[in-house]
Amino acid sequence: MAKKGWMIFGNRHEGWFLWIAGFLAFIVTWWLLALWVDRPYRPTPPEVFIALVESLYTTTPRDPNTMSDHIWASLYRVFWGLVFALALAIPLGYLVGYSRPVEQFVSPAVELLRPIPPIAWLPFAIVMFSVAGDFPAAAVFIIFLGIFFPVLTNIVDGVKGIDDLLYDAALTLGARQRDLVRKIILPASLPSMMTGIRIGVGVGWMTIVAAEMTPVFSEGLGWYIWDRAEVFKYDEMWAGMLMIGIIGIIMIKSLTYAERWLQR
Amino acid sequence: MNDDAPFIRIRNLSKSFVDKNDPTDVVHAVRDFNLAIAEGEFVVVVGPSGCGKTTLLRCIAGLVEPTRGNVHIRGRPLEGPGAERGYVFQSFALFPWRTVRRNIEFGLELKGMPKEERRRISDEYIDLVGLQGFEDSHPRELSGGMQQRVGLARALVNDPEVLLMDEPFGSLDAQTRNIMQTEVLKIWNRTHKTIIFVTHSVDESIYLADRVVVLTARPASIKAIFPVDLPRPRDRASDPFAHIRHEVLEDLTEEVLRGIEQMDKPGEGP
């Protein structure tokens, strides 16, 4: 069955026209607001865009890092937080989803810790890791927390949501107990797991930006925004915010592609 | 029927379920079920709702361990579920993340068959059940009847010794149901499989079966067996058909009523 529409960022648009129109409307609205408000903290789109492009490779006397350096700093922290979170959440998630006793044992701790926003862990993380003088570790830690819980929860839901009859079906088709994990549990729970990772990365990204605004850090996109606002360079501040949004989109879309690839 | 070594021998099969938390809460689903089935026979089991017919079928499949009794196929005792006892589910139980072709190839994959060979065989069975053109569709894109065809092909592709079908057309509308009944007979003619088919539709049972086995109310055992000697395809409106229907319905209704009585007085049954 052929499907109509254009592939843009992995979404099918039966009318790309609407997509372009929406984007243009956004730019126009922004522009009009900027002209109307006419304050330095409300630059126009072209001003922001120029600032964004330039800042990627320029430094200032105050700030030895380019925007690209800041982007890298933030992503680096997210990356490691992701690695550790997946390393722990994936095996634990499958264990909890599969075994009721494990779930009951782990549940109190998880339910209690889960609602605490990762940023709230920052003071503790600073103290814990400042002993080693290692602030990046504190950042990685809170991102780890931000990603860990959604991934865990979604994997557990994914595993528990598997229709029991599918196991029976597999057995009557010649599967042995050990085939069930690879052939049923993993593929059936993959969408849930990827959803959890997407949510987790979203949370982690927002968390690191917020964390970088605290006096603890001296680089990263969060820091960049705060710093530029302090010296009234609002065009660069908005550029930073825009960059955060762009990178967020890139990360989520990459995960969606990764999911497609895993399902082959 | 050769009684020395029937193809399938079910002997004294009984299954009871005990509540783990309350050992006095026992449900007897099947009691003392005895049946011999010849190779290539199409046996249909009819019974009132809740009588234990699904449990019976699952015991024969090896999905459930009987409390007592045993099942022998070709003289060998049953040791658990396997591809030699194919199963078709009322709710289809297709793997939603796999396409039609990959659902059908599941059993072949487990055997480690290489891709080209798998494809060749799955093509055969896709033709057999009439799903050409839908090989790359996912179950959610298919109608109920089509999904059940996938279920059928998926089980048949492993060349099972016996095909177990648990109210396979129960989720389908009446017209699709009739079509699928004809399809099953067509496939049975082509493959000469031994089939044990469970239903609660008397009409369906007489239309399909070599023998109709009527079960008692819970716990299930055999109330009566009606051979159906009419040539196929059978005319549901014919007199002989109506005659057998009348007899089967009589026995079945008796058991249905007994089942209802039982519900008013909770207990273990006879």
C-alpha cells in the first residue's frame, strides 16, 4: 500500500503546505511582536538568527567559549546521564516488569523518589560530588535521575501490557522458555521503552539547562542564556534558547529513527 | 477406527484448579475425559459456556498440565507445548509488531531456517489461506477474518501433527464465520490434518465435523458423541442435517440447563 505525503523529519505530511505556512506564521508573529514591543529584550528574528550563527564560532573577552563549546558541554553531560540511566533502568525495568516479587520489593523506593524533580537533587549532588571537586559528575547525576525513572516506568508498563496469550502462541509455535525473551518480550516492549527514553531525554535536557543556570556551572547552554541576559545581550540570549529548542528536536527525532531501525 | 493405536489417545484426562491462597477453593474444569481420534479426523467439541472446553484443549496442547490422566499422540506421551500441536486462538493472538509474513514465519525462524527457504514456504501458506498482497501488512490493518487466516497459516506452517482450534470464529460476524468454515474445510482437504475444533455453535459443529463430541456442564466430560456421515459440502437446510442438529441440541440444552442450575448452588459439581 503506497502512502501519500512527504517525509519531513520522519512525519508524513499529506500537505507540506500547512507545515510551511505554520512555520512562517510563527516567524511573522514573532517579528510583529518584536517590532511592536520594541524593547531590547525582544529582538527580531533576523537579529536572533544572525546572533545564533555568529555565536557558534566566536568568543568574547568575558566568555572563552563559543556557542558550539557550550552546546558540546551540555550534550556531553546529557550523554553520560543517558548512558548510566539506560544501563540501570533497562535491566531493572525488565526484571520488575517480569517478576511480581521484584516489583513489590522495588516499588516503595521508586514511588517515593520518582516524583522528586531531578533539579531538586542538585544541592545534594553538588555536595556529594564536590568532595571530589567534580561538578560535571553532579550534572550527570541529576540527568541520570531525570532519565532513569521514565525509562523504568515505561519498560515496566510495556512488559506488563503484553497479552498473555502471545506467550502461549509462541509456545505452540515451537518456542522454548528462553526464546520468549528475545522473540516476544523485547520486541513487544520496544515501543514503550523508546517512549520512555524520549520522555527521559526531554526531561534530562530541560533539567540540565535549568541546572546550568545555577552559580555552580560556568559553561553550557543554560549558563549561556543566563550570562548573556546579565550583560544585556538579548539577541544572543534568544539565540541560545532557540538552540536549546533545535537540539531538543534533533534528539527526539534521532530517537524516533533509532526506534524504526531497531524494529527491522 | 483402529483402537489398538489410535493417532491421538486421551485417557482419563482431568484438570482441577486450586486457589493458591485458599486450598479449599477448587474448580474442577475437566473430569475423566476419554477419547480416541484417528489420523486426519475432524473432531468438533461442543459444550455449554464455561464447561471447561478451552481448558480441555489447552491440556491437549500441552499448555496446561493435567491433574490426572494423559494424552498420547502416535503412542508418545505429551510433554508440553510444541509446534507439533498447532493452536489457533479465538482472539487470534497474532504478534502485532510483526507483519503477516513474519507472523507466519515465526515457527520457521525458531527452527533456524534460512531466509529464502522461509520465504518460499510462507508464500505457499499465504496462498493457501488467500492472503496474497497482504504479506507486508500488520495485523491491525486487517479484518478479523483475515487475521484468523494469518493465525491458521502461522500454525499450519510448522506442519503440526494436530491442529487445535479454540472457537476460532467466535469473534467474527456471521457471514465471515460461514466463509471461514468453508475455508477451513478447504484447507483440511488440502492438508489432511487431524483437527480438534472447539465451539459452542451446534450448527458449526455439524457443518464441519466427522464426529461431534458433546460435553457435559462443568466439569467437562463426554456426554455424547454423534458421528456425522453426511458428504461435504453439507447443506445446512437439509433434513439429515436438521435431524442431527436436533439430537445434538437436545443433549446440549440439557447440559446448558444443568450448568445454570449449578450456578445457583455453588459447589464442586457431580
